[in-house]
Amino acid sequence: MARRIIAVLEAQESARAALDTAIVEGALGRQRAVVMLALVAALGYLPMAVNVSTGSEVQRPLATVVIGGVISSTLLTLLVLPALYRLFHGATEPRTVQSRIIKTLVERA
């Protein structure tokens, strides 16, 4: 998933779009796919996380860790990866891009 976001960013950057615009559009363009993938994975483990029958002593902690990992990786992919891309491409203000992405995500929700 992260490779696809970077590929979109590189394609938009090569099309001579401004770096900030390419980062925001790339992150927002992949938002639906990343969120749907995480949602399906988290919902798949939800029955294990709320299980109270035999064997739940092992299943519940495993499901909780997997769901937490899916959520954290989703946030890292949507917020931190674009900011790191901006940071390592010679940008001076990586937080402005991250704040724009967060602001746009909140507006769309």
C-alpha cells in the first residue's frame, strides 16, 4: 500500500505539480483503499476480540494486538508517510503538509 502511495506521489511530481499538491492529492487519492483495507481486516478480527468462549484467553489478546496494528499502520500510511516524503525531498516545513492532510481528512469526514 505504501509503495502505491509513493508511486502516485512520484507520478504527480514528475508531471511538474507542486510537491505539496502532489503529496496531498496522492494521500487523499489512496485514502479510500487504505481505510477500506484496514476496516475489513479489523472487522475480521472483531469476533475474536469479543469472544468469551473456550480458547478466548489466547484469541482475545491476539485479536486486540492485530486490530491495534492495523489501526496504527493505517494512520502511519495516511499521515506519517506523506510527511516523511516531504521531509526527505528537501522540504523545510513538513508539518504544514501533515496539517493540511489532517484538515482535509477531517473536512471530508
